[in-house]
Amino acid sequence: MPEHVTPEQFHAAEGTADWRVLSEGATGYFRTGSIAAGARFAAAIAELSGIDAPGRQVDLRPHGVTVRLLHRSAEYFGITTDELELARAVSGIAADQGLRADPSLVQTMLIIPGAVDNAGIFPFWRALLGYVPRPDSPEEDLVDALELNPSFWFEGMEQPRPDGGGAIHIAVWLPPEIARARVDAALAAGGRLVRDDMAPMWWTLADPAGNEADIATTTGRG
């Protein structure tokens, strides 16, 4: 049986320099420069044992290929020793084909509706999106069955907004080493810091109109 691997353990492991653990698993971006070169890379990845298991993605674009490796089951969404070995194998293929990884370009996004009564809004969003509950957290998370679009996490609010309503914000997941620079860039672009007491797990920022967003990392998360 594969063993669970924390983000810190993954990043410290040998052979993972190309990769960063984000909310959607270990993620690597490899510059190819063309669809043809990307297709050759993707075809070689497709030959790896276990690459077709739930939670593994290969996204081919003209400029490069993004690979996401996640263990996905009813009991656990996260990284295991299987993903660690696959990451090393993918990096080996990239090296053989002369491709370079650029960890600074990986990111994912999570959309977070908030309400005092999450159960009251969950059915609306499920119907609206056509999403399905995430197996390991079916009362908190909705995911795209085709794994193409951002996931939704329903965050409980201790009290509603002054008008009695809820709120919605996004979380942008980034590699730990670039998160602080992204926070600073957003602040320089007119944003304001709402809270940073949980940094570097996340910073909450707001735009000049009060719309909020998190810059998040997997640092400190089990």
C-alpha cells in the first residue's frame, strides 16, 4: 500500500525539484514550445504504469505540458509514495527529451462560497455547476467530474454580512517560494491586506472594492 506523503516531505525528497504541491496535487509545468513536442512528451508519459489512475492529469498546450499527480479515493485526496515515484519518472522523461520545467508557472484556483448555513446553499451550487461531491468530503467540496474547472469549497461563516448574506472569494494556490512576491504585487496594484495570521498557509487580500481573495500554499499543511 502506498504511504501518505506531506507537501514538506514531497518537496524534500530527491528528484522532485521540477514539482510543487498545490491544492490539486503535485504539479509540474514543462516547456515544450509546440504541440508536436508536447504530444511526444505526453505520449511517453502515457506509457508509465499507474498514470491512468484517478487524480492524474496531463494537460497539453502549445507552449507546454502541465502534469498533475494526485491520489484520489473515497478516503483520501492527497500525495502518496505512488505520486512521488511518478513525478520522478516524468522528470526523467523530460530530461531525456531535453525539456525544462518551470515551477514558477504552476498554480491552481479554488472558489469558496461562504454562508452561515452551508447545507442550505450546497444543493444550489451542485445543480448550477453540474458538479459532484468530492468523495472524501462530500458535504464541503464540489468538484468537476471531468477535472477541467476549479473546485468549490464551502466555508462556514460565523456570522453573515451586515445585509444578512454570504460571501464568495477565490484562493490562488502557488509554489511557496513565489507566494510572498504575489502578495506584494497585489498590494502594489491597489489591494489591501485583510489578514495574514495564517501565513504562509494563506494571506487574505481585498481589492479596492472589497472583493477578497487568498494567496495560498501547502506550507504547514499535513
